[in-house]
Amino acid sequence: MKIFTSSQISIIDNYTIINEPICETDLIKRAAKKLYEWLKTEINKKQQIFIFAGPGNNGNDAIALTSILAARDFNCKLFLIKNKTFKSEPRKELLGETYLFGSVFVKEVEVDRDIPEIPSDAVVIEGIFGTGLNRCAEGIYCPIIERINNSGAKVISIDLPSGLFSEENANPERNAIIWADMTLTFEFPKLCMFFKEAAPYIGKWKVLPIGLHNEIIEKTETNFFMLTEELIAKEIKRRDKFSHKGNFGHSLLIAGSYGMGGAAVLSAKGAMRSGAGLLTVHIPKLLYEVIQISVPEAICSIDLSDSIFTYVENIENYNTIAVGPGLGKSPETVDGLRKLLKSSKKPMIIDADALNIIASERDLINLIPEGSVITPHPGEFARLAGETENSYDAVIKQSEFSIKHNIVVVLKGAHTSITTPEGEIFFNSTGNPGMATAGSGDVLTGVILALMAQGYSSKVAAFAGVFLHGLAGDIAVETTGENSLMSSDIAASLGAAFKRIGY
């Protein structure tokens, strides 16, 4: 799914009005109907509903919703935030329809004393500002927002919490932004929804399609995308009846050190559960029995060292190599990684301690084979590329890093972002907080390794691997709950994840 900036969304709205064609008022009513379809199962007619409408299009959506709710006997109170601008023709028409319902309490809010007291058991639906906001809330808007936030009522925002910017929120004004419990956004998620700075204000969110024109959506270019099940299902290949293990690649996983054998086990399980034809795990001698017992499907390659990675031979025999989980950072391992990077010509997957070594040995960055996938968490990425001020800044720097080094970067987080050498930025839509647990990233490395070895491009292997890994976590958490989820549960649920998307 494409993600657009606020200015692009405005263009798409206007194109829809002209080319569907549909009048602006009818498009507003269409959006209001979608809001109602969600709301009707979430609120009841006994609850008081306080609806706040600002001066722009978001306010018009709120007014149109009021008419629908009032027509169905919901207990609505509409508060129009007054400003000096002349009321638009759509607003006049929408207000005229609202006034037809004598049961609707309508009041203009111009000064502080006009702001209503809001009971904690009420529902607030707010359409004060929309996605076109370009400066912080001020004047009468601030005490209104403060009153809503302090009410204790359930707060539902239309399209975006008022006061929040659609893209970057570097230093949010906490007292000038609505703290929503739920955000019902139209047609596309907004970019800020994938950033941690906006999360406290947005709450949960859901995309409501309102039928914007497909032609303009298709031809409007963007670098930002959200991963969906439809996209992943389209990319995954079905297996031929007469295929054999050799058709699905021979992967090499270089992982583990004494005391960190679990990282190798989890990564190996992630690979085997993701369709690896053959998997060789290169490990220190002391981990031999651990791997043989835990992952009997894997072949073992034994390092000359008892406890660390130092060197691996014959890497040309493998379709794809992953290195890093549980590796440690001993001088011998640093030297071994340097030799590996110098000799490897094929794209690799580089994770964990291998990334930390590269961050401390800066010349190694230029040895990473083109088309490789690196999978840092935010701390590891900061060590590689430098500190960033906020999530928006981080994803832009991530994209620049991908382009500069011609690699795919998987920056792990609540909405893991995947950037490509072509400048594309994908945000994941699966996963849950229970996956913030030791070993989760090791499983992901194995998943991406198996997909690349099967012939998927670095980009597809990365975004499909991230999506399926998150989906496996979502399936596992249904049984374990978030607090008890372990990384081995994620690996065990990968089969169900593939099955969920039809494979």
C-alpha cells in the first residue's frame, strides 16, 4: 500500500472530486458513512457523544458524521470551533442538514467559557484539524485540546489526532495535540503513524477506504509503502510438485559462540521453517552437540576454534551466507569477518555482532557485497550511520545509507522499516510488543537467509521475511500472550504464517 504526504493526499482528493466526478459535499458524506460503520459497533446510544468540529475539511467530516449519528438517535452534542474565516459552501450545506435534527445540541466555541465539561464516561469524536496542519495549535484550540485530554473520556480522532503533523513530529507539543484512543484514518495510513514520537497521540489506528480515485493513486509516485498480505502473497512462489531440496538453495549460517549457542539455534530454526533446502551452520566446536540435537535438519561446519568464529572455507559452495547472531567480538572473530567480507562476492545477510564489528572497524563497511541485507536494531544502526534526532530523521538516514552502499537495510522496531538502493521505504504492518524479546532478531535473520537462498531478490527476501516473521509473532501471541512470548514460539509459528497467506 502506498503512503502519501499530506500535500499529495490533497491532490488525490481534488482529483477524485473532478474526475469521479463527485461533489465535495458528497465525498465528505462518503467519509462520514465509513466513520459511522466503524463507530456503530463501538459506541452505544446511552453514551454522550461530544463532537468537536474545526474550521477545515476535518471539521466538515465531523459535522457530516453528527447528522448520521443524530438520524439514528445517538446522543450527540456538536461543538463548532469558531474562527474568522468565511464558512465554505459544503459547511453551510452540512450544517443545514444537522440542524434538521432538533435533538442535536449545537454550540459555537469562541472563548474558554464556551468549552464544555466532558464526563469521563462520554465519547469524544474530534475533527479539529486535518492532515494539512502546518503549525502548532494556538489560541482557543489549546484549551479545547487540554479539556479533551484531561476529561478521561474515550477519544476518537478523525484521520489524524488534531495538532499532530502528518509526517515529521520532531518535538511534539504535548499539550497542543489530542491524545486519541483510536484514530480512524482515510484511505492510507499517514507517515507519522509508523514513528514512535506519534504513537502516544494516535493510539490504535485503522484505515477506512473512502473510494478515492484509483487512477491518481496509481500514477502518484511515492517512496513510502506499507507491507500488506496481498503484496507478500503475490511475491511468494509456489513449489513445483517435482522439486527437491536442491531447488531451494544451500544456505550458510555463521553464528554462535560459547555461551551464545541459542542465537545459532534460533536463526537455524528460522531458516528451516522458511523453506531452506539445505542449511549448513558454521559454529565453534563446543556448539556441535547443541546444534545437532536442537536442529537435526541442519548440517554442521565446525570452526577450528572451540569457542568462537575464526574462519570458514569453501564459501563459494553456498547460495547465500548470513553472519552475526551470537558471534561475539573477539579479535580473532573480527579478523575472520574481515576475511569473509573480502572473499564473498554474493549478497549476504549481516546481523548483530557482525554489524557491531563493522561499526567499530569502519573500513569494513565498504567491503559489504552489493545487494546485501543488514538487519540492525536502532542502537546498532546509530553506531553504523550516526545518531538521529527522531524517527523521521532515522528513516531518511536509513534510506541514504541504503543508496550510498547499495544494500538493503532492515531497521528493526515496532514498524520495522526496510530501505532499498532504489530509495524505496517499506514499513511493516505485522508484529506485536511480545516480540521485543531475546532472539527474535536471530529468527528473522534465518528467515531472510532462507528466502534469499531460494532465489528471492534481497529486497523481496527482506520485506517478505519481515512481514512473515511479524505474522508468526502475531499467531504465536494468540496462544502465549505478549508477556510470555519467546523467540522459539515465533520460529515454531512460521509454518502457520506461510499458511495464513496461502502457502
